[in-house]
Amino acid sequence: MKVKRKLTFIQKIKRIILWIVVAFFASTILSVAALRWVPVWFTPLMFIRVAQQAGAGQQLTLHHHWVPLAEISPSLSLAVMASEDARFLEHHGFDYKAIEHAAMRNMKHPEKRKLGASTISQQTAKNVFLWPGRSWVRKGFEVYFTALIELMWSKERIMEVYLNSIEMGDGIYGVDAVAECHFSTTADKLTKAQCALIAASLPNPRRFNSAKPSGYMLKRQSRILHEMKFVKPL
């Protein structure tokens, strides 16, 4: 009798775990499928930043306007590819050459700041579905969501979501918001120079202000403008 009860309890636990796994995969796949067409109005990072502002007693600030890719300057996609992911149109979510290069460089120079190899697809997956952090658990979820969006979205859609959801300043998210707040214009009217400056800020947009570029940022802008000539457009 005791054995039967034990087996029943174990079976219930297994059933619960199975339902959790099924619910996770079903909900995430449906979410990714829906966001193939539905605009991404909010991201986890936006809520986290607002909570941080509230906790610090600061004024709550959140600038974000969704605009379709057709209403974004084509120079910006070129600039972010030149700066963040030159092989964006060639890989399927993961740039193995960049990963290998980063791993070799980090092994040879452990004293220097760690070199990353995240693609635009990975950054989009992180921005839309996950939280900031460097844990292996979060990285595992990032790999999963990156594979999903690469499978279900076009490159154009990935770029559209990326440019609309990425943090581009303190309380500023997406290209149209940064165009308005930093350059008093709209996303479709950004110049090549402005696009390169925005891209130059992306490693750390809360530290590097595209409205008030430092000498370091101006050097990055110049390099990005040069490399934009060799990037294949969407």
C-alpha cells in the first residue's frame, strides 16, 4: 500500500513537471509567433529601469515610440550592423567566428575587459524576452529565444524589433525616441552621421550619450561611418 502511494506521489510530480514544460514551450512559441506581427510596446528592461528610478526616488522616465522599419533611416541598420554584428545577414543567430575570436582573445588577455560576441539576434532575444544579467541560466534562455526568433522571424523583423526596443539612453528606448530626445528629429530623418553616433553609444548607452559625444565616441563614429560602406543593406 505504501509503495503504491509513493508511486502515485512520484507520478503526480512527474505530471506536474511535464505540464510545466509543455506550458513553457507552448507559451514561448506562441509569444514569438505573435510578435512576428505585433509591435513590442514594452520590454522587461523598461519595467526594471522604472523600478530602479522609483527606488532611487528619481522622476520616472520612459520614452518609447514604436515605428515600422520603413519609417526608420536605412543608415541606422547599416550603422548597427557595422558596429555590432557585421555578419547579421549571413548567420542564423550565432556568429561562431566572433565567438571563437572572443574566446581566444579573452584567454590570451584575461586581465582586459571581457570581449563579447552577441549578435543582433541575441540582443533582440534578450531585450524582448529576458532580464539583464550574465548567469548561465539566462544565457541558456537567450540561446533558446534566439533560435526561435531566427526560425520564425525574418531578418527585417529582427532588425525592426531590435531598433525599436534597445536601450539608447537613460529612459530612452528605440530609435524614434532617441531621434526626438537627442536630435530633435524623427527616425526616418536621421542622417548617416547621427546613425553612426547612435550606434557608437550602444555598448553602454547610459554612459555614452549620443547627444553629447565624447572624443572616444567621435572616433567610434568615424570608424563606423567607414565600415558602413562595406555592409550589405537589408
